Amino acid sequence: MRYISTRGQAPALSFEEVVLTGMASDGGLYVPETVPQLSKEELADMAGCSYAEIAFRVMKPFVNGEIDDDTFRGLVKDAYATFSHDAVVPLNQLDANHFLLELFHGPTLAFKDVALQLLGRVLDHFLNKRGERAVIMGATSGDTGSAAIEGCRHCDNLDIFILHPHNRVSEVQRRQMTTVLADNVFNVAIEGNFDDAQAMVKASFANQDFLNGTRLVAVNSINWARIMAQIVYYVASAVAVGAPHREVSFSVPSANFGNVFAGYMAYQMGLPVKQFIIATNANDILHRTLAANDFSKQELAATLAPSMDIVVSSNFERLLFDAYERDGHAVAALLERFQEEPTALAEAPVAKLREKFASHSVDDATILEVIREAHHRTQEVLDPHTATGYRAAERARADAATPMITLATAHPAKFAEAVVKAGFPGVPLPPHMDDLLEREERYTVLPAELDAVQRFVAEQRR
Ligand SMILES: *Cc1c(COP(=O)(O)O)cnc(C)c1O
């Protein structure tokens, strides 16, 4: 198994190399050269297996023997032992044929834990083997930073620096990052906005001289291992509702498209999926592209589902590569045009996408209405991201007979603002976090200046 770039100009890499590399040198993203197949028998055999066992079986071909089976099994088991529910990602049946896949039982209460708990361990394993250390840098407006910190806090070979905009993340989100007091965790509050933080991280990846040769690793969703880990819950949940003997559909609250792309990989591996529904908030580039072939940037809107507030969906490129029959030149040309001006996909690729994908966009007022309505019908309090998926599942599903699985991407306690706005008294944090607001915090405030940030990273790393 080798990994190739969506723009066709970068060298093919092994699994180990692709995990330790972020973006391809040609600006593209890495995808597997061939998609491993899960036979009907292999899928049927997963019924009744633990989540960790299914995870091992689904991911093994991507790892390609580069981690021996026993070691990899151990990493997977440890990663998912951090989840507070024995099923790791339990399915919650809402009505006769609509299920919620609860992806929020990890340490930081959002689905990003599923991938980052594993990624930290896989990175540490490879670095240990190579006798190297690495530095992780990331910018966050919320969920990714805390999940990355939780995923790396026990990794001896990694130092992690997460930049967040000072005074512009919610208290719960900040504290989920700043109360992790491990020696290898560095929280930096930037006196600027998220874009300032993001720009400094990008500049640091572009020129890594300030680290004197130490590797800088990306843990954002362009890292292939994150996609790989997310394929697993599509397979596990589908098998739980009857795959491979019947088809299932998924509704996915989407932003950078990493989550739903992982579902598409599961489908390509042989999982019988009838339909993927892409749910967006008011930042609806994915919906406009699918529904109207309007592939253009629009100004960022701050919504009640902030983890889905994006202008560009970076992982959509991976799907485009497939839609364009793996023609890297065509993908590169399209994305260059897209950077300059509003554009559209060619007819054949857009038709191909519409065979499997539908989409629906949900504005803030509707998010509040859905939280109330879903509670009235099912007694569940949905978080605002999950609410977009719930509504999209109802509005865009192809048929009522196919089981619909809506991905619940965050715990409602993490996004209390929307829940309270919807008229609920708030949702308590789960027991393991109920003293979060009293815990000691540690972070460093720095100006939004590249030099200051890079000096801090260079000095503090161990
Ligand atoms: C990151 C995130 C999303 C969007 O996921 P993508 O993989 O970027 O499409 C949705 N909901 C929540 C709660 C998130 O944290």
C-alpha cells in the first residue's frame, strides 16, 4: 500500500511517511493508491466484535504491516480505552429507522477524539522507532486543539503547541486545553483572531528553519491517519444495523469534509451505503457545490455550530480526486481556478457525486427549532452540530426504508450556548469533567507575531 497525492506531482509515500507528513509537496493531499476491500464475509464476521477489534481489522490494510499486528492492536485498544462508554461509539435509536451514532464519549466530548487518540499513539510509535522527536503545531478555534492535546499528552516523543485566539474561545473549550498540565503541552493564547493563529502555523510549516531540523507534524484533518481512524465507525455502526445484509445511509454534520470522506472510503471498501447526506450550517459551500454546482468561496459566518464554520473544505479535494477519475492535473487546475474566482465542477464529476451524496444547509434559527423539535420527539438534547445532521437526514433522505444513521459529533454540554438559546436550562458536563471550571490552567499569552511564536516554540520544546 502506497499513498499518492491528489495533485499527481508529489512522490508516493509509505504509511509511516504519510503519517509523519502533512500536505504533499505539490500542495495536494495524500490518498491510498488502491482501496483495500472488505468482503461480505469479513463484514458479517464483525457482528458482535468489540469496537477495538473492528478498528484493528478495518485499519490493518492501510497500516500495511508497517506496525506489527500485536503492537497495532495494543495502540488501538489503548486509544479507545480512553472513551467513557463501553461501546466507544454507541448507537442510539431515535425512532423506527433513525439512529444517532454518538461519537462524543471521548476525553474532549467531540468526535475528533476518535481519530486523535489513535494518531498521537501512532506518531509516538514511529518516532520512538526512529529515535526522533517531533513538534506538533496547530491553530484552533475549539475542538481540534483540545482533542489533539488529549491525544498527545502521554506521548514522550512529541511536544505539542496549540495556538488559540486569546479571549475568543468559549470557557469550556479553553479549559479543556489549558488545564492539561503535562510537560509536553504548550497552550499559546494569541492576541489576535483565529486567522492570525492559523497564518502563523502555516508559515511555520512553510519554513521550519526555526526548529533546527526537528520535524514539524500536522494533526489537522489533512493527516491521512485521521481519515483512516474515522472509517471504522461507519463500518461498526452499519454492521450493527444489519450490514452487509442491508444498505444503510448516513447524515454527517460537515465542515472540512474529513468525516464524511471517511464514510465514502468505507463505501469504497465495500460497505453497502445507499446515501451520504452532507449537512452544513450557513457556511454552505458543500451544499452549494452539490445542489447548484456553485463551487465558490463566501464570507465566513459565525454560527451556533462553530466547529462547522469554514470557508473552504480542505478534504473535499480528496473526493474531487475520485470524481475526476484520479486525474491530478484536472484537480490541480480546478483548485487553482477556485482560489481565483467562483467556478463550477465539470459535468461528469458533479453527476458522479450526486449519485451517492445529497446535501442540506441549516441556518441558526433552524438549529434552535431542531433542538426543540428533536427533544419533543425523542427526549434527546442534540448539540447544534448534530442538529444540522438530524434535520438534513429528515429533509434529504432518499427513502424511509433504509436505516438512517446521523452522526452525533459533539456532546450538548460542550455547546451549551445554543442549547440554552433553544430554551433548555443547560446540560451538565459528564462526571469526569464536572470540576473543569475549578482546575488550574496554564497558558502563555503572545502577540500575533511570527517571530515571538517561533522563538517560544524553539525555546520551550524539550
Ligand atoms: C470538526 C467538527 C465537525 C466537522 O467535521 P469535518 O470532518 O471537518 O467535516 C462537525 N462537528 C463537530 C462538533 C466538530 O468538532
